[in-house]
Amino acid sequence: MARGKTSRRGSSRSTRGRGKSSGSGASTPLLALGALAVVAALGGAFWWSNKDAAANAVDSQTLCPAPSGPVGMTAILLDLTDPLSPAQHSQLMAWLEDEIDRAPRGTQFTMGVVSQDHVNWGATDPLCKPQDASSANTLTQNARLIDARYRERFLDPLKTRLESMVSTSGADRSPIMESLQALVSDSAGFVTFEGGRRIVVVSDLLQHSDVLSFYRGGDWESFRSSPDYQRIGTTLDGAEVQIYQVPRPTEGVKDPAVLDDFWMKYFERQGAHIPSVERLGDL
């Protein structure tokens, strides 16, 4: 009887030992799988973070996508040789801010003015529209920080430039064509850019220079028959054109109707699309 009891105890210990050994062996693959899952998750997060960073990389000065460059270009010409009324000023700023809001991320903006002094012609330094909070990745990006950078580095500086240029006024001559070509030529990469290009012109459209003056009875036909007509190129080929026309008194202009005719034919000759025209009213 004693030997039988001893045998059963030994058998019991042996069974427990085998069970313990079997459980330990089964947990090893599970631990390995768990470790692999953690490594994979960390690797995926690292890959996604790097992909995110690469997609949002910009030039430190221009904020344009790096290294690919701008996705589109907008050049804004401001012809404000006469002051705007408060209502016109507010309306214009709202329209220009809408231009900025609707532009795709990565669009390059430059600005220039119509001036009787050619020293003032040309373009401001290019500035591209960067990522804003609306496109932030909630898993890997801080939307609040992105929004702050967007405003501090792009929107506020651009609006400050616009405000200062819109508020400038006072000149006896309006060389619109010449100032426009100076803006386009001086805007980095604009002439040769193969993507979408947009011209925004804020003007009364009253061209007045040695090349052509509506106050001297000039029109498209007189310009076309002049030697200066040969100076027109196709630097606006395929560009969209938006005109915000500032109503001005046209005393001295023999036929105000020639304005629309002239500018439609001018942009057509340049290879641009037919302009879209909005008028800055204040009554």
C-alpha cells in the first residue's frame, strides 16, 4: 500500500511538471508575436511620420514645396494711382483674401504695382501658400501649430503687403501694360512655368503712357498699327485672368467703350484666357 501511494504522488508531480513545461513553451511564440507587432507598429509610425514630413517639406524662405517647387502661380497687379473709397477698399481686400483662400496649397504669390516710375516696377519676393490646419493629419500633426505657422509666416505677411500696396495712391500716368509685363517677367519662374498660372489685375484699365493713352484717343486699332505692337509677346499663354475693375471718371476719354474692347484683344493676343471682370462698386 505504501508503494502504491508513493507511485501516485510521483505520477502527480510528473504530470504537473509536464503541464508547467508545456505552458511555458506555448507562451514563447505569443511573446515573440507581440514583440513583432510592437516593432511593426513603431516602424509603421516612423515610416508614416517620415512620409508626412517629406510631403510637407517646404523651402525655408519661399515656403514653396521642396524640392518640387510651386504647384501653381498667381501674380497680382495693383493699379491704384487714385485712392479707393472705404467701401471699395473693404470689398477689394475681401476679394483678394478669397483669391488666397481658394488657391491650392503650394501656389506661389507675387505682387506688383502700376507706377509712372519704372523703378517701382517688378515683383515682390515669391511666397507660397503652405499647409493649413484644414489638411493636418490628426494622428501625426499638431493642427494648432500648423495653423499658427500658416498665419505667421504666410497669411499675415501677404495681407500686410497687400494692405500697404492697396493704400498707396497718387500718380499722373498709368502704364498698365508695361507694369504688367514687368511683374510677370520678375515673378520667379512665371514665364516658363508649365502649370496653372493666374493673373489678377486691380485697375481702372485707363492705360496712359507713351506707348498708348486712352486720353489721347488710343484704341486697339491705333495700337495695332503702331511700331509698339510688335513688342507684345505671349508671356501669358494659357493664363487665367481676373480683373477687378475700379470705376473712375472717364473725362477726356473719347469713347469709354474702347476699354473693354482693347483689354479683351490684348489678353487674347498674349495667349491668355478671356478675362473675368468684377467691378468695385460703392453705391
